[in-house]
Amino acid sequence: MKHLFFYNSDPANSGSNASKTDNTKLVTGPTVYVSPDGGTTDEPFPKPNVEYDFCIDVTNTGNLPSGPFFVRFVLDNGTGGSGNQNFDFQQDAGLDPNQSVKAVVHFGQFANDDDTEYTLSACIYSPSAPQTPINCAGTFGFNPHLNSSSSSSGDSGNTGGGANDSSSGSSGSDDTSSDSSDSSGSGSDDSSSGSSDSSDSSSGSSDDSGSSSDN
């Protein structure tokens, strides 16, 4: 009995290669960032009492689709590992070659009295190796408390300017007082002069009386 053998001339269409994925070509954008609107705006100076998201773009730069992966955002408050907060973005469908996705996780608000130097980082991981980063973005450092203080001090400076303007108004009042003093002094001098004239007149009357008496 003769056996027939068939060969697939195009290995790229074989079942084994069709399901091949590659996560090693996943890359992040240059720097992780904070946004108040889901990634549209990159906020360079985060402030307290504003709702923020953490964001980074991820692109598959390879020729094969990627498998599932996740992006881990880590907010470090400078107190060590125990104080870090982790936020994960899951991409279970992977990415096709040259496809991108914006990884966004919601954080919330920074406290107004929280004087802390934060460092935000973001790395890509495969579920099969969750401790080994594939690619990491540049970190972003900031202190929301300092940004809040600088804003308040600017407002105080404007208020001080108003106070100076008021002082200038008081100077106008001083000028008015000066005018009143001049007026009052001039009036008094004129009255004194009038009194002197009256005295001269009386003196003349006395001389006339003396002259009558001698006759």
C-alpha cells in the first residue's frame, strides 16, 4: 500500500505559528504622567483636591501580536515599599503589530495638607512573569502641597497691592487736611488785620477828644 504525504509550503500559515505572540516588543511612552481628564491633558503641576488619573501610552513595535499584559503604576511617597500604592491596567486582548493603547487608571485626589514628595512610575509586565518588567517609562516627581502653596501666595500678593492702593488714598486725605489748615490760617490773619485797623480808628477818636478839651 502506497502512503501519500502532504507538505505545507507556507510555514507562516501553520497553526503553531498563527497563534504565536511576542510581548518583548511592547514599549511605553517616554514619561508617565498625571491627568485630570483621562489622559487628554498632561498636568505638570498636580494640585490638591483635584481628581486625577495616571496615564501612559503603550505600543507593540513588533511584527507579531502581543499576548495579554498589564501596566503597573506605582506611586512612591518616599517612605519605602510599605508606603507605595500600586494601580494595574489590564490589556487581556493584547495588541496587534504597531497598535497602541492608552493605559489609564483612576487615582483620586491628593490631600491639601499632604506635604509629600511623590514619584510616579509605570512598567509593562506579562502575567506569566509579573515580577519582571518588559519596559518602563520615565518617572515623574512632584509635590502637590508645594503647588498649592505657590498658588495661595500669589493671591496674597495681589491682596497686598490693594492695601498699598488704600494707603495712597489716605495720602489724598492728608492733602485735603493741609488745604483746610491753610484756609483756616489765612482767615485768621485777615481777621487780625481787621482788628488792627479798628485800634487805629479808636486812637484817632481819642486825639480829637483831647483837642476839644484844650479849647
